[in-house]
Amino acid sequence: MEEPKEGALANGAGHYNLQAELQQQYGLLLDKSQRLEDRLEAFDFITDSEIGDTPLLRARNLERELGFRQIYLKLEGGNPTGTQKDRIAFAQCADALRRGFDGISLATCGNYGVACALAAKYAGLECHIFIPAAYHTRRGGEMEKMGAKVITVEGDYEGAVEASQNYAGKMGLYDANPGSDNTSLQLKAYGEIAYEIYDELRDAPRAVAIPVSNGTVVAGIYKGFLSLFRRGKTSRMPLIVAGSSARKNPIVQAFLHDKEACEDLEPGSIRETEINEPLINWHSFDGDLALNALRATGGWASDVTDRSMLRLARILKEKEGLNVLPAATAGLAALAAAPDQEVLQNDRFVAILTSRK
């Protein structure tokens, strides 16, 4: 057996002890007397050990239920806080650490806040989280338990983003909100999902279906597959498919009405429910990037009802033993409702399930 690398910890039998090593790296990271390079290396170690490489499972029972030849589910709930948001949270905290910030500021409906609270805790950064007062998230306690400061603001999510951005500028904090100068970093982090799918399938599937809100995940996965295709790793580009709450997302509406770019929806027309809350918004911060991904690949976008998402979540639990948030099934719902059902025949497909329940 290969000897542990220098600096790695071992148990009594001489085997590498990952948990002990993680604790050692965490301690080094929080010691601000250490060189920045060493602290960043420690954070990279923690990120590599904890984030990504989520399961990709073939769902044979779902194939029989929905009529697919092969459908694979990318389970982003396998990340530490249960969603794909961990990927960008850790990437941005590394960036904040590298650039000398002492803390980060962001707005959230719930999941992103928990991801950033965890990443900031590991990085030794302050974390200031803005949450709209009317939202139903039950994860505020988790954020505070991890050391984050939760700030409740009146208004909607977009208003919370603006408040967070203003606060970041005033207090000299890292702005971890969508639509800031960190977009390329977020796209790169989500591009890792495409690389992981390729590692398992050794080619691109016919289509990749993704729940969409701000559009960052859709644009990032597209960018990842585009890089693989340009380098000759895949034989094709997958169709990018997006689903969101019916009539409550600018990206889907722009696609369905053949608009050149995303247009803001009327804020007063948006109604949140406990089911659709992770998806809806009247302004999609990376909407045009996502819209381009749909059109460049010949994919599509669909409105999805709360009832459809609840139905798919129930099927996944009963047939595949997976407990996911109903909103996480929006992309799968859009895929199953393809405008041309011939597209779904005799090929491989991937649906991104963005969060566990």
C-alpha cells in the first residue's frame, strides 16, 4: 500500500485518515498567523474533499414510468448542505480569501445562504445573509448556527439582493450575489457538473435538464459542455433544457415568446408558494446567458406547475427512493414535456436534481 503523503495523518494501522486530515487543515485555515498561500491550500483541500463528485444514477424505474430509453439523475443533494449552491459558495469564499476580504454578503431564499454560511465558516470569514421577510425558508437557524448573521428585509428577493450589494459596498465585504463581478467564477464552478457527467458517461448525453431561476446553473453547465466539445472530449453538445414555475421566470417566458433577451416580469404578478419559492423571480440575473444556452444547443424551456413538481417528487420517492425538494424536479418536468417527443427516443438523458429534501 502506498505510504501516506508527507503531512498526512494516519491511524494506528498506518492507513490514511481523511477526517483527521480535514480537521488539521481546518485548524490551519482558521489560524490567521499562517501564510495566505498555506491557508488557501488548506481551503482547496477541504473543497476538493467535500464539494462536488455527486452521484449520477441511472433511474430504471423512472424510465418505465416516463418512457425514457435511459435517464440518469445527477444528485446535487449529495453536497454538504444538500444543494448545488455549495459549489459556488466555496468557490467565492476562496476568491474572497485570496483577495483579502474579511467577510461576504449575499441575499438568499434559503439554500444559498446555508451553503455560504458553511463555506464562510470553513474559510474563517464573516457571513452576512439578507433574507426577504415574506419567504418561508426554515434554514435561517442553520445559517446562524454556523456563525452567519441573518438580516431580514422587507420586500422580495431582488430587493434583498440590492440591500446586500449596498451593504457589501458600505462595509467593504465580498459581494457574493448573482450579477456581480463574480459571474465567471460562478459559471466555472457550475461547469464542473458537466465535467462530472462526462467522467461517468464518457460523452455528452442527448439532453441535460436543469431547474432554472437566475440562470447561472444553466449557463455554467452549458459552458462546461462547450469546453468539453471544443476540446474533442465529446462527440456532440447536449440540448440544454430548462424548467421553472409557470409564468414566473423571465428566462422561460423569453424563450416561449421568442424574445431576443430576457425582460423583467411585473413584480406584483409573482406569487410565491412553498413549492415554487426556490425557482421564482421577476428578474433573472444571468438570464441572457441561460437563454443563449437554450438557443445555441437547440434546447427548450417549459413552464412547470406546482402539481407537476409534486407529482415527480412523489414518483422519485416511491420508485427510486430519492427524497428531493419538488422544485428540484422542474428540469425533469420540462424534459418529459418535450415539444417533440421523438427527441426523447433511444438515447441517454440527464436530469439535474438540484436539492434534497
